[in-house]
Amino acid sequence: MTSNIIRVLPVIALLLLAACGTPGEKGKTMTESTISEQTITVTIDTLIARHGEAQRARIERGVRQVARLWREDDGSAADFQVFCTAQFIGDPDLLDASFERLQTNLMLIGGYLDEMGRDLNAPLQLEQGPILPIDYQFGEFSPGAHVNEDLFKTKIAFTVLLNFPLSTLKERLENGDKWSRRQWAETRLADGFDTRVPSEANQALNVAYTNADNYISSYNIVMHNVLTKDGQRLFPEGLSLITHWGLRDELKAQYAKPDGVSRQKLIHQIMERIITQEIPAEVINNPSVDWSIADNAVAPFGKKPTGQAAPRENDVRYQHWLNIFNAERSVDPYHPDNPTHIARRFNEDREIPEERVEELFVSILSSPEIKQTAALIKQRLGRELEAFDIWYPGFKSKPAITEDELDRIVARKYPTVEAFENGIPDILTKLGFSFDRAKFLASHITVDPSRGAGHAMGPGRLVDNAHLRTRVPESGMNYKGYNIAVHELGHNVEQVMSFQLMDYTLLRGVPNTAFTEGFAFVFQSRDLELLGLRVDDPRAKALNTLDVLWSTYEIAGVALVDMRVWRWMYDHPDATPAQLREAVLGIATEVWNSYYAPVLGVKDEPLLCIYSHMIDAGMYTPDYPLGHIIAFQVEQYLEGKNLGKEMERMCAIGSVAPDLWMRTAVGASISTQPMLDAAHAALTAVQ
């Protein structure tokens, strides 16, 4: 999801937010219906008289759905009656034809807008030369900001609401397993128009998210220029790491090196400076200065930093988080059923209640298997555990070669972005896809050179390609970059199959982001196998199970912090960036002391709030642990089966309710128990 200019939300965006109004001001006129109960009743009676008693349920539901969102500028009560009388579709054949036309046209509208946004943002997201000031302005421009509003103004949205059913999360969870594919497609069609958000608010959202993404994508630390207390350089020249992914992955790589602990501790210090915002602003993405991390002094490269600490970043990180919060809060009044971003993330985006998600995470965080796994890590490391050991990668089975050798193997195989793109068919056939299917999928995936760590973007139209963005240095792709690229390829393959092979394009995709993360983890876990590197270890399966458990443990705490910070922001809507910083550090420390200090033996650690997606993605991080949980269940089901064929079957299920998808795909609802049971057995096997 994932320029060298650090920016905050500009004044124009703040004006746009103000223009959206509040629930007690402009928001009231935009969210309250102007249609009386008497008008609704008369309209229903008129339509039943015309279309017959058999249509009563559809008529009553449709008229009330339209009335709920009809505003004064949509027309008078008489206009409302005329519209409903003219646009209700009673003929089944005409209803079918209209459904197909709506499905096609809305796919085209959304697809063209996705492609336009992707192309306009390419200078910001891809390595295409210097970023120009005008590129940031286009990054803030949202081509689709007015679309929802225009579809209501032209009455297309009202025609959908009049003829197709809205559904609540409760209805989808309780009744969805009884619905036909067409019923699911119809409810997805109507759900696209369950709210009316003004274009100004949509534009402000885009500005906030784009600015935060630009900030994160350009946040690199030049590691060779970071000096220890005694002036040593612990990292090679030319190593620039994006935060947090690059820092984290370099920290992981140091476990394989005999002298790696000192480098890990330095990376840990850098992370702490970032989250406390004590990091000097001058060292961010700047190869021309040296940074003495012990006293935060900065000097031109090659000259010993002395004197006072350099000016710190000054809470820019937390300003971006607040900008997104305020942009999301500005649209709250237009979502009466889910009036907070938290509710929308869980009830609309994930379709899993927040309470259940937290229960899943806590079941991992508090499990006895975690303490036993930590004891095993301590034994394997031969030292007391450190806070950064939440990223311990030593369970993952690897061949008996070093990280440097892995880098050389990957660089030879994939020296350029084009080489990786050309290698996709080979990767997919090794994963079990037929040659023809691999060629088909590869022909629908384009690989681009990313400024950031890498991300995947799905296709907008059936004739469009999915895009895989990955970082490839001039020296060729390294192992860490390859590992991320294979993860993103999992996203892309899901995106292509769940669109190109779908019976209804309205059901394209998977239930929520956690499911596509699940497929990405399935691909990522096979990265060494794809290089032809086999591990001859009878305990490999057990060790890999512990690797997944430990990774889920780490990211589940991050997700809890993210969720609790958003609750805090809603409780403190006028907070300053400095106040948010202190709250985030306090929440991260509280979660740490509850679930990590008893396991690792290290107290009062704020490290869990380093994740960049907390800043630029609006509570995205819960999808990661959910993805691990889902991926583990999928992996268990896939054992002994063909990945290509099974993934194709699963992707064809589409965006139905999450538990329904899981029951259809693997025969069981979402649960952490399979992972915990497997971990219990694995701990016995490796002792």
C-alpha cells in the first residue's frame, strides 16, 4: 500500500472538511429525509394498485429505501411520487435486463476512475524520475469524488434503491447462507448506495490519505550514515531502508549473522526515535548528513556530529494520523447506521463485528502456546529476549545458505522489474497452476517499479490489468524485496481470478482485505520453494507452524493498538498531534505490558506503534492478523491438494459474508483454534 517532501494536510483540505458541515449544521440538511410518512404510504398504495399485491414486499422496501435518502434538492413530495411510480420495475424480464445493465455500467464507471487515479498517481508511487510539485496536486485530486453525488442527482442511485434490496450486517450474517448468487449480487448493488457522502468530503478524504501515503513512501533512513555512540558505522554504504518495513526486515535478517544483535539494537533505537518523534527531521531520506543516534546530533556526511540534538520531526507522523481521523469524522454524519470510521471498518468493510475480531486476537495473545514458543526462542537464541524479538524469524525453514547468498541468487534471477514480470508464469506453474492458467494470469498482471516497499492494485475493468508495485535496486532484486513481491503477487492472482472468473462482477473480490492478505501469505510462505531451494528438515512443518503463530502474535498486538487509538481519537476529537503522540505511546505500552511483557520479560515498550499503515491506511492493520488466521485455515485445507485448482475454486466464491466464504472454501468458520491446536502439537514435536 504502499518524494522527498514531507507534507501535512494543506489549508484547502481543511476548508473542504469545514464545508462538509457537522451533524448539527450542514450535515443535518444532507442526512435527513424530507419525505413524510403520509407521502410514503400514498406512494406505496399507488404502486401496489398498479403492480399487484404480489409486489407489496418489494414496493414497501424500495419506496422506504428511496425516501430515507431523498433530500430537498432532489425534488418535492410530488416529484418523489412521480419518480417512484415511473421507475419501479415490476416486469421480471425488464428487472433482469436492468440489473445486467447496471452491473456492467457501474463496473465501467468504477474501473475507468480506478485507472485514472492509478495513472495520475504514478509519479508519486513509481520510480519515474523526480517528483514535481504539480504531481502532489494531482495526487490530491480525486476523479471519483463527485460520482456518488452525481448518481443520486441523475436518480440512477434512487432507481437502484427502489428496485433492489439493502441489507444489514445482521441480515447478511444470519440469512446469507440461504441467498442465491443473484441475491448476493443484488444486495451488493444496493449497498453501494446506502449513503450519500458529499463530494467535498470525498475529496478531503482523498487529500488526507494521499498526503499520508506520500509521507510514508518517502520516509527512508540512510543506514550507513547512522553512527553508534563510539562513532561506528554498522551498515554498508548505499543501504536506505523505508520505515517500517525496510527497518523491520533488516532487523530480521540480522538474526542470521553472528554479530547481528548490535545492529538490531541500533534499528530498535531508530524505531523508538520515529515513534517518539525525537528523530531529527534532517536525517529523513537524506544521504548528505551523518546522525549520531546516542545524542541525536547531526553533521554533514563525514564530519563528526557534535553539540546539541538537531531539531526533531515535531509530530508530523501524528499530524497525518489526525488528518485522516478528521477527514473520516467529517463523513460520519452521512453514515447513520455506522456513524464512526471504526464501525464502518468492521461492519461495512470487514463484515465481522469489532468485538469478535478483538476476541480472535486476544485468543492468540493470551494463549499458553505463546509463552511456550517464547521460551523456545530464548533457548534457540541463547540469551534473554529483547523487545524486538517479536520479529524473530528463526522458525521459518531455510536452506543452509546466508542472507547474502540469497540476495545474490535473487539478483541473478530478477535483475530488473521486467525480469520479475517475465518470470510470473514460471512462478505460477511451480505453485500448481496449469501452464495455460499461469499464462492467462500473468497476461493480466503488470509489474511496476515502486518508490515505496511495494503494494498490489487490482484491475478496474475486465480489460484492465492488476498492478504489482515492487522495489528493485540497480543491483537487482534482493531477497527481502523478492519476499514482498511474492506476497503482492498473491494479491494480484486473487484480484485477477476473483474478477475475470466471477459470475457476477458485483461479487468480484473476496469478503474483505484480510482474505486477500490470506492468499498473499500463502504465496509468501512458498518463496524459497519457488527459488528451487528445498529444506531437508523433518521438523519443517512444525517449525513453520510456530513461525505463523509468532507472526500472528506480533501483528495482533499492533492491530489492538490501532483499534484502541481510534477509539481514543473519537473520545478526544480535538486532540493535538502532541496529545495524540502521548496517547499512542501510552496505549502501545499498555498493550505491551498486558500481552508481551509477561512473555518477553521486557516492560514499558512502545514498539508496537511503529507500523506505517497505522499512519496512512485508516485502521488497516487488523487485516494482517485476520489474514494470518484465515491463511492458516486455508493452508491446512490445501495440504495434499493442488493450490492452483483450489485457489481458483475459492476465488470464484466472491465477496459474500466472511464466514459463509470460509465455510464454502474450507468447511469451517473463521477460528484461531486450528492454529493453536497445530502450535500445541508443533511445540511437542520440536522439543
